[in-house]
Amino acid sequence: MAKYTIDQILGNSSEIEEVRNLIKRMAKSKASVLITGESGTGKELVAQAIHNLSNNKDKHFVAVNCASFNPSLLESELFGYEAGAFTGASKSGKKGIFEMANNGTLFLDEIGEMPIELQAKLLRVIEEREIMRVGGSEVIKVDMRIIAATNLDLEEQIQKGLFRKDLYYRLNVLPIYVPPLRDRKEDIEVLIEYFKNSMHGNFVITKETMNALKEYNWDGNIRELINCVRYLDNLEKSKIEIDDLPHHIRRRISNEVRRDLKFDQLDEILEDEKCLVVLEILHEAFLNREKLGRKTISQKAYNKRFNLSEYDVKSVLKKLSYYELTNSSRGRGGSVISPKGIEFLEALKKLNAN
């Protein structure tokens, strides 16, 4: 039986609200539904929610993963078989999944992985609503709602000759797209709290860490997020900082901060300790509302135990100005850090913290 309902499709984003609205509209229909979306987005949850709002909610919800069987085994699983149909077959025969789902809902997960030779037989079932068991001669009438799901681009699969166009249009009557987490970032905190509470987790995630989690890409979507929450729960810490996150997430967050602030264009600055020292000195001067000349910058660098001649300072300031990290006045007006330079230092601090 389907155990998930529409109430368990969580989130406040407009994207997930649209999914819930489509589920409500499509649930009462008998037409086929095709659910698309990346792996881990919760496509089976959507399928079960549709079933539990349908007129068949008290009937069977039968799910099969089309990628988990070889062609010969999948055919016998779907259509069933008669006694003695093949070596190793049950002496009494066996009902297939189509028969089990009769009057209910059949969920075909990873439909894009179904062998091409079986797709024609599935198409016939959808059109004729009748099957024949492997090794049998009797035609069996079946009536079921078919919901299919895939993380593949079926139109691309059609172009490659791996999926039948006629089957695609038979399945894609009522399409639902489940967006990835990176397209619904405002839902991440809601989902984290839900999974934390379901695991009876007793920890608090700091604001900075939660913001970092919201900016993370979540390529594994809901499945990866659940794993992350389970990891944090097992740390048995009362407060979760960025350093407590799983290593692969910390590393990706650092890379994303670097990319988002176009650090790839500033590698020359990142790798030049002289530039970073001068930028930090100018930032301190900015906080004190000071403009510094080359001689003063050289002295302050010396106080930080860093040897910079006035000529070195001139060269560094020229480089920083080129990247718009500082502004320099003509004559003896001195140099100041620019807003971009302040943003760069703050981001660098965050990057080093990760």
C-alpha cells in the first residue's frame, strides 16, 4: 500500500507548491502520469501521494523498478507465468505485477531503463488493457492507473533509439516535474528540521551553517540531505558549526564560495601574500577612516613582521587597483580599500573558515 500522502511533500517554495497543486488536479483522473526529475527528488513519494488522493486509494499500489531486472526476468515479473513456463518456474504459476495492480495503481519507476523489447508489450497493455502470462494462452483483462517516473530525458532517449516514441506519448498524458533542491533553496531549512525531528535529533544548526547549507548544490537532492542530517545527528553535538558538516559538503561549499565571487579571476591575488597583507592593512585603515600612503603601508607591514619596501607597495597597489580591490588618489591622497575589496576579504575569511 502507498504510505506517503501529499502532506509529506514539504516546502514553502512556489516550485513545490505547484507540484502539490498538480497532484491534487491529476489524482482523480485515470490517465497515465509521467513524473520526471533528478535522482533523489522524491518521485515515488509524488506517485504515492497521487494514489492516496485517487478513487483507487483503497486498492493496491504496486511499484516496480524497471532498472533492477534483466529483460527475461522483468517480463515474467510484469506479466506473470504459467506452471512450467520455464526452468525454475513455480509449479502453480505466478501472478504478474499487472494482475496484482488490477483496479489499483501501477508505479513503473525508472521507466527509461526498461528494455526496448519490453516497451512494445507495455504499450499494448496500456492500449488494450489485457495481458497474457508467459507460457500461457489465456487473455486476462486488467484495469489500472499507470504512473511512470524517470530521471532520464526521454526525448533524448527517443533520439538515441532507446525509448519508443509511441510509448512516451502514451505515458506523458499528465506530466509532473519534480524540481531539484537547488531550485527550491527556501525549502531546505524546512526539510532539515523535519528530518531532524523525525530522527529525534537534539542539535541546533548555527545561522552561518544553515546559510551555507542553503547555498550548497545538493546534487543528491532529498536523499543526500537526509544522509547529511543523519550524519549530524550521529555527531551527538548540541551545536552544529560549518566545520561539523561532512567533508564532501564542506569542500563543495568552499568551491562554491570561490566560484560565486569569481575567485577564479583573482587567483593571482590569492597566491600573492604581499597583496593579501596590503589589502588587510587598507581594510583596517578603512575601519579607522584613514587613507594610507605607500610609506605608511610599508611601516604597518613591518609591524606585522612582513618586509615590504615602498617600491613593493607601489607594485602591489597597482595590481590591487587593476582588480578594482582598491582606489588610489592622485598625489599624496593615499589609497583606500574598495567595496569589492571588502567583499573579497569577507569572502576569503569565510572560505578559510570552511
